[in-house]
Amino acid sequence: MEKELENIKLYDEDGNEINLKVIAFFDVVNPDNDEKCEYVIVEDEAYPDENPFALKVIKDENGEEFFELIDNEVELAAVEEAYNTIFIDE
């Protein structure tokens, strides 16, 4: 994934455009399967006062990268802990 991205444009299930501001990219080892995965922390530009959230960077069989919400609580906790450890002073 291109680390210089400043914004990501996604679409919800109704086709509405969602503009996200990129805060950080980083890798974390998933505690469930010991697989190293890439994550991005973003915030919705329409709601800057809301908490940022994490998306997992996934590659499909063609090598195309896309984003996925993290629905595993253990994985999400590991990502939150890594983010807080890496970026706590910023």
C-alpha cells in the first residue's frame, strides 16, 4: 500500500462516498494466527470529532489491495495497542 496516501475514498453499501483522512499505516502480527498484516488508521472527514478507526489492508488473488473492517476483537485490541505504543507521543 502506498504509504504517502493522505486520503482514502470508499463507498458504503448504498454507494455513498466516504472520504477518510489517513492518520497512519503500520504492521501488526495478528495474535490469532501469527500472521503479519498491514493496517491503516483513518478518520471520517465528515465527522472529525469522532474517534479514528482501523482498517485492515487485504490483498486479493490478483495482488490488488483493498480495505476491510476488523471484526475480530482480539485482532482489533492488538491493533489499538500497537497504535497507542507507536504513536502515543505524537
